[in-house]
Amino acid sequence: MNQREIAYQLLQEIMLDGKYSNLIMRQTLMKVDPLKRGYISEVVYGVLRNYRYLRYQWMDLVKHKPKNKIAILIDMAIYLLLYTNDPDYAVVNDACILAKNQKGFVNAVLRRFLARKEKKLHLDSFEHLGIYYSLPSWVVAMWHKQYGSETTQKILESKLKKATMFYRLNAGYTIQDIEHLDVKQIDDTCFTSKYNLVHTKEFIHHVFDIQDYGSQQIVKLLQVDKHQDVLDICSAPGSKTVQIASALGHTGSLIACDIHLHRLQLVEEKMRSYGFLNLQYQVCDASTVKFDKVFDRILLDVPCSGLGTLSHKCEIAMRIQPETIDELVALQAKILENITKYVKVNGYFVYSTCTLNKKENEKQIEHFLLKHGNFKLVQQRTIFPFEFDSDGFYMALCQRIK
């Protein structure tokens, strides 16, 4: 199976079967020749990042929309013709082979595209911006209303960039311990590298972990210290849980929760690999669960629309609907209402999301504080993707004052 065929199969699994790109890519690429992995990743993520723009390039060249599998194949071929140095004849030939009994149709579409060349867009409307940056136009309009035109443009441009991999130093290590790996220091624990470091002995021995810059800031904002009782209510996949446990340093207590058993098992496996054994794990619904104790610190990293993660979870842009956000806002409010009952007086909670939407972020906290005079907002922060070439995050630190 050649690289284009593997990429085509992956795109079908993501776009038609609803699989998550980061998970299916990791599982598949582990079985692929390392020399092919970069090309496959570029093609799959390239098509996902540009899906609306690619379809805009050829849909007017056909009288009837083809079946979804063939449409995805044409999308991929157009991406290869526009954004790679692959020879035109090789792209068209492979696409026709993959099309099987639809090869005549695919050949005709691609030949028409090559004759006409790329269609340009005037970026003078939300609709055209949505097509060019491959987002629902209503998301572009929402960002424009909430953040203004300049910030929206920067968010859109960041969506098309390849995601940066960030690393976090674990407790007991400093940047001097990894200087030989040619790293770029971001802060006291966060760094990047032009190399993939996951095969280094330092990564294997837990000197550092993979964790986005913004994700790291969430736990720092929580200000966890030794001997505290901490609750991590939506803990999977576990990077923040490791960070919390490191701050506790085998003291205090930590309960890690998630609604899905299989995801919580991944957290437990991760924690054991780091040697953190003094945790409790609880499968629960955060909107209804009850506890028989209160906590010094609670992290509420709630389910959200994920609009801050589009550079590497590109399929979110294809699937998101306005009604989905309304459902998430209602769920977030229920989780806030339920879990904050378990914050100690003078204790803190951090509410966080990986999305860019004030309805899920600032407005959610604003509504909560209006109802609960026994809490106060200490600090809130939005990290935009263009600031650090990271994911986008929102975080709010609140204190229970009575």
C-alpha cells in the first residue's frame, strides 16, 4: 500500500466514520515505515485543514456531487496538486487507480481543474473567509463579533499552520538537563524543539512529557502546593493530572475523575508509569457526582467545542454545529454548579476550556459569579493560538470567600 492510499484510507475513517484524527493517525503511523510517516501526516492534515477550500476548487466542475468516498479522493488529489511538489501525472494516475470504477469521472474532474487552475477568493465576507480557512462561516462571524476583526484574522491564519509540539519538564529536572537536545526554552518548565523528541531516552524515562503550552498554564494557575487535597474532575487524558501530582510531590491527596472508564484507565496507566500511586480514581458524571469531602483545589477542565485546537484536531471544524455549542454551554453550567460545592472556604477552583468562544468561557464564569456571591474571580486569561503557536485556551481562577 503506497503513501497516498494510506492517506486516503485515513481520510475516509476520519471524515466518514467519525474517528478522531490524532488517535487514528497515531495508531496507523506506528505500523508504517518511518520514512513514509511525514508525507502521510502532511497529506491527511493538509486535506482536513483545507477541506472547504479544496471542495470549492472543484464542485463547480461537476453536474452532480459524487459519493462521499470519491469526493474525499478528489479533495486529496486537489490538495496534492496545489500544495505539494508531486508530479501532476502521478497524482492523477494514483487518484484514478484508487477511484476504481469511477476512474473516468475522477480523471475528468482533475483534468478540468488542471486546465482552469486554482480559483481565487476575495476575502470580503464571512462566507468567503469560511471557505478560504475551511471553517463554518458562522464560526468566523462569531469570532468577529466577540474578538474583533484583527484578532479573528490572526486566529484564522493560525488554523492553517502546522501545530507546534510543546514539552513540559517534570519535577526535579531543569532545562540544563536537556540542553544537549537542542531545545528552545519558553518558560521554566515549557520548551519546544525542531526535532521530535519522543524517541529520546529522556522522554522514555519521564524527564519531560508532551503537553501544550496553554495546557501547562492551567495547572500553574491552580497554584497546587504540597499537602493539599485536590480534585481533577475531567482528568483524561492525564497530562494535567501528572502536573498536579508532581506539584503535590507524593503528599496530600488527589482524586482523578472521568465519565468514561476506558479514558480513566488511560489516566491511571499514565500515572503509574510516572510512579504516582497515591491517587484515587472515580468514574462519574461531573454534573451529578457527590463527594463526602471538600478540596483545597479543584480543576474543572470541562467538555467544550474545542475551537482552540483546530490546528491539530482539524475535523472539529467539519463537525461542529451551533446547537452543539448550546448543549455544551448547558453541560458546563451544570458541572460548575455541582462541583464548586466541594471547594473549601478560602480554596480555589480553575475553570478551563480549549475553545475560543466567550459563551463557553467569560460569559459562563460571569453567569456563575452572579449566582454565587460566595466566590470571587481572581484572574482569567485567554491564550490565543497565534500568541505562542500553541492551542487556544481559556482559564479562570476563582476563590471561595465564604
